[in-house]
Amino acid sequence: MIQKFAEAHPSRASLVGHPESDNNGVVTLLILPRIIRPTLPKTVDILRIMHSSSSVPRWDRTKRVVDLLSGIAVIATLGFIARQWHEMHEGGKDTHDLAVAAKAQADAAKAQADNSKAQVDRMGESLQKTSQLIAAATIQAKATNKLAAQAQRSADTAQEQLINSERPWANAEALEDVKLTFTPPGLVVRESQFTVFANVAIKNTGSSVASNGIAFIYAEPNETLILMQEWDRPCETVETQKAAMNLPNARKYGPWPVGFVLTPGDTTVLPEATTARNISYQEVLDGMFYILGCASYRDHFGIAHRTRFCFQPTTRVTDLSRVTFRICNAFQEAD
């Protein structure tokens, strides 16, 4: 039957090899089907084969049909398997291409991530270096400011030392020719009145000229509360006098400067007078009062200075016209 199929369909089968015989002397012709693109035989061909074998017994014809159908099933199966293998091959190729593309994309993403990480690392290093530079600059700025402050202090100290070494120093060294008067109440005035007339000796112990000098004195009782309130009163009066002398209408007395001038080592005597109503006659006799004073002047740099001074009786007063004074142990100050 296979031989007849081959003869009926020479384009779908080819003879490969040569006839062989088995042990019984039966020659078997090896026919191998050559499948290029599997196709099923037409129903007309099957019927033609069945009718062409009408002389063959019915069982043989049935067997041939079964064999033919089996061959057709095998051919169809092989064709299906070939097509599945082809699709699997193409699908595997596509999957491989997708995998390759995915791997390439993953490699590109990794490279980009590595590049981004490298940039972040470089930025971090740059920020760290910038922070270190800022810290170093801050330390240097603080050190520079400290050096500048030290230099300024040194310059101020040097200038102060220069001024102090070259400035005048006006000191009240003595209270001379003192005359005291005491008027009891009811005679001339309603209250008792204590008056002091004295010469204040001012000496310049500095290294330059003192000019525009003014001095003033006040008599105060030896009472702590009064002394605490009144000990700055002489300097306040001096400042008031200086301000009055600087007024425009003060120039009517003359265009010349006012006040004493003392060269280094020179002494001047200033006549001063003051009146007090809060000192009793007994306090005068007991010597329980102070003469507080203030002298103001300028140096050759134009800087104003002042000296506070204080004198008190050396002993009890027995004669108001003959009283000696000494420098107090307090209320002394110079700037």
C-alpha cells in the first residue's frame, strides 16, 4: 500500500536506499517520506486508492486504510510538533532578545546609578571641604579679631601711657592764709553763717602745660550723709562756670581765654571763698568740718581733666584768724 501511495504521489515521497531481503526471502523496499511542508492527502486520493484495490480482500483493504490513516496521523503530528518547535524557537529567540535588552537596560541603569553615586560622593567631598574651609576661615577670623583687639588694646595702652607721661597733673598742695568768720543767728542774718577765705595752692606736677584752669571750694560739716551727697558739688559748680564762660554773651567781657595756666613744676595760688549755713559754731571750734574743692583744666591735647581735693583743720580752732589745714585722708581723686 505504501508503494502504491508513493507511485500515486511521487512529489510527496522519495526512495532512499535500496531493496533489502529478510531471512524469509521477502524483499522490503524502504520508502522514507520526504516532508517539506506537511500536507494531508485529499479525500479523493484516499478513495482512489481504496477503489484501485477492489481485488484485494476486504480485511486487507481495511488494514490498508487504517495504515494510511495512521501514517496521516503521524505526518500531522510531526507537522504539529515541527510548528510548535518553530514557534518555541522563535519565542525563545524573542525571549533571549528581551533578556539581552533587559540586561543592557539594567547595566545602563546601574551605570547611571554608579555615576549618580559618584556625583553625590563628589558633592559630599566638596561640601565637606567647603565646611572645613569655612571652619578654618572662622577660626582664622576669630584669631584675626583677637589679634586686632589685642593690637587695639596695645595701641590704646600706648596712647594712654603717652598721654599720661606727657600730660599735666594739677594738684592742690596746700590751703594757705585761711580766715574764718562766724556770724551768730539774729545779728545780721536769720541763720548762723560760716565763711571761709583761703588761698588754694595748685601745682603742676606733670610734663606739659595745664591751661584753662578753674577751681572752687565748699565747706561741709563732718557728717557722713552730708559728705556723701555734697562731695561732688565743687566739680558741678566748676562745670557750671565753664559752661557760662562759653556762652556767646560771655564774650562781652573780652575775647581772651579764662583760667589759670601752669607750666610743668609751676605753682599758682588761687584766692577762694565759700559760705556754709549748716555748720554750727561749736563744730567750727572743734575743727569738725572739711573744705572740699575741685580744679578743672585742659592738657595740650585739648583733653579735659579735673582734680578733687579736700582739707581739714589740723587741731581744734582757738583763733578764727589763725587756723592751719592739712590734706584729708579721703575725698581725693584725679583723672
